[in-house]
Amino acid sequence: MTTSRQNKPNVNQSDDSGDYVASFCRDALFLIVAGYERLIGGGTDYSGTAEEHITGELRQQTEQYISAQDSPDWTKYYVVQEERPENVHGRKGKHRPRVDIAFVLTARKPQRLMRFEAKRLQKPGFTVGKYVGEEGLGEFIAGNYAAEDDTAGMLGYVQSDDCDYWAGKISESIGKKKREVRLEKGGQWQKAHFDGIDHCYKTRHNRPSIKCELLVYHLLLDLCRTT
């Protein structure tokens, strides 16, 4: 992976055209990769680390990248948040669900968000069942997360084997559970092509409870290695 993209997005647009949304998602994914590269660059072994710890460190490293003097100028328009409460009918205060990481584009009105839920991928114990299940991808499909959005993200913290192995397992699981994950026709697991971003995929899902579709980007981060 590389973090050298310098071009500035058109942050002042208020429309939600397809090209604009794709650019916004690319930026959010790029920032996660930038934070990830800083994370593993420290030499710490995260192959057995808890999800919450990794997420906290990833958020911190991404925030530091955004604030760095040598980061691209466009990054100043983004804010990264951890454990952001979601507004769900019937759940108030501390009982609201919290999404792991959210990126906020602040330089436009209304502000645009991209939310990510993270799950460990490790044998044994942290399988694709948790990744695609009710507390993973299922939170988005149920409308508990990103109810007002048409895009979201899943992060896979790869702690055994490699990213290709887990990509195959997730693809297989989603294919077998088309009905449960409300997979849209033509929305099957496929590669998402962004310059400088590896191991990124996408799926498209229907969300009948809130009557809207959702495009989900899946980014797998290899935590079995250090640099």
C-alpha cells in the first residue's frame, strides 16, 4: 500500500452524484490506509491484539497523519471519530449503538459521513461468521448503523493467514448467505479498484427495514506483519 495521493477533492460540492460519492469513499479509505501504514511502521506486533485496542490506535495514527505538516492539504477537511453514537429509534443516551470509526467531511453542508465497523479475522475464534453476522455487517443491513447513508465500510483486522485467504472466506460466506445479508442482484463480492489501496472489495445490499440500498466497501488490513 502507498499513501502518496496529493490531489485535492472537490470538498465544496453539496451534491451526492456518483462520482462525488466515490471520491469521498476513496478519501476515507485512503486515510485509513495512511493510519494503518503508520500503525505497523512502529514495529508493534498486533497479531493477537483486541479489536478495541487496534481501533483506538488506528484512529490515533490516522488523526496524526491528518495533522502532519507533510500530509496532503485536502486532508484538513476530514475528521476521524471513534465509537460514534448512532441515532436509532427507541434507543437513547448510552444505549445507542456505536460504530467503530467514522470519517466526517466537514467542509460542506450537509456534512457527509462514512462509517466503518471493524472485526478481527483470526483462526481460531474470530471467523467470518462474526464479520458478516449481526454484530458486524448485519448492523448496517439492519439499519442500526448508517441509516441515512448509501455507503459504509467494513474493516477486517487480519491476524492469521493473509488477506487473500480471508477475502476468499468472506466472499464464500456472503455468497452462501445471500438472503441473510440481503445481497442485491449484481452486488456480489468484487474487487474495488482505487490507486494505492490494496485488498479492498465491495458488495451491495438491500435494507428493507429502512427501504434503501447500501454499498459496502470491505478493507482488509494485514496485522500479521510489521515494518
